[in-house]
Amino acid sequence: MTKVSISLFVPCKNEEANLARCLQSVHWVDEIFVVDSQSTDRTCLIAEEHGAKVVQFEYKGGWPKKKNWALENLPFSHQWILILDADECLPPEAEEEIRKIVSVPHEKHAGYWINRRYFFLDKPLKYAYFPNWNLRLFKHKLGRYEKITDLNTDSGDNEIHEHVVVLGSTGKLTSIMDHHAFPTIDSFVEKHNRYSNWEAIVESSAEDCDASLQHDGVKGKRRLRKIFRKLPFRPTLRFLYVYLWQKGILDGWRGYVFARLHAQYEFLSMAKAKAILAGREKTGNDPG
């Protein structure tokens, strides 16, 4: 069967443990770019072994970060773009579902959201952080990542919580993407230490994001997050949200640990934001 007429890009840095699984899951894609950040392991070699074109990205701070830079600068051959992180992979049924979408000459939607299932300690979480919708398939000319802040977040060269905003309507894929994000507790702690830098900068700034996201669930979570930042006992509330409200308790011991780690993440974000604000009061420097 012929390849599916879409262009895929995967942002990477030292992803030799994940990249082969990701690229094998989308062997049916016609064009693949791996956007690398000077990896020191076998990432680039693995990418080339799977037929991907490797492009190096050198982050100079600020905006754009890696994914938006790729959308602006890569020579895509197709109008439809698929974005996957190296620790994500698609199920076999996604091939036919996406093929049908992109083969329609005048497809009514500009983009598609896909649900994502988290793996924690190498097993899927059936309740905690599920569903988790991300817009990853869209027409290249109509979609870019939202810009939430101009400030330096000290969280790396890749977009973290930003979503793609498209000009046009969106639909949902029925396929569910696997996200092998946290094979160990150490991996969770390392990533969320960086993510908490992003959270702290956004929380301590006067900026507000009102991007027109097309998924009601994602928009709802954004609104709840703004309210949540003003509440007391946030780490405890975050634990209860993941463990009880999202039914992480039904994921057993892994659900409990996952919820406790998110409570720690919430504490780090809150503590770093307060430290930033205290530093500004001391120096009299207020960017807002």
C-alpha cells in the first residue's frame, strides 16, 4: 500500500531510548523530519535508519521554540502535518483513519485532536490524566502553536503546555496515542522540575493567554487552572484531583504515586513563583 501523503516531524534531544518505537509506529508516513537539538547519543543515527531527514535546531532563547520554528522553516512536501514527540506512538488503526482524512480534496476540518494515554512505570494509566486531548494533525498553512508568554521560562527549547491553534474547525480522531513519558520516577521528577519553571514564570507574570483553542475540554482546563492558582493548599488539591476526581485510585499503586508526584510538582511551581515574585520586590523589577 502507498504511503500516506502527510509530513511528520518529531522534536528530539537524546531520545535513543524512544525514537525507534515512535518512528516504527508511523512507518506509513510519506515524509519524516526529526528536529534535533545537538543530541550526543544515537538519536540522529536511529532517525536516519528509519528514513527520516535530520534537521538541527539551535535555540537562542525566547520565541519561537522548536516546534513553531519547525513549522515556519521545514520544507514540507504535503499540506497535512502530523506532530509526535519521540516518546509517543500511534496505534496501527491510525494509518487508515488518517489516510481517509487527508485523501479528501476539500476536507471540512483544518485539524484533528487525538486522545493520549499516559504510560507510567511502563504500564498504561487507564484513569489518571485520561482523556488527554492534543491537536497534532492539521493543515500546515492553517496551524501554529500559541504564544503564551514572551518571558524566558528556563524550561528548555521545546513547547511544553502550548497547544496548536488552527484557522478553521477541528475534529477528533478515534485512535488513541500512547505516551511513554515516564518510564521511571526519576524521569518524572527531571521533566517536571523543568516544567515547574514554566509554570512559575507564567503564574508570576501579568500575562494572560486567551488563545482560541477549539477543544472545549482543553479550554475548560485552562479556565480551571487560572482559578486553581488562587486557591490555598494547592498541592493537596492537586493530589485529590488526580487520585480521586480523575479516579487515579483505580490505577492502583501507580495511580497513587502518580498523584503524589503531581502534588510535588504543584508545590514546586507554587514555591518557584513565590520566589520569583519575592526577588522582583527586592530589586524593584516588575515585568508586568
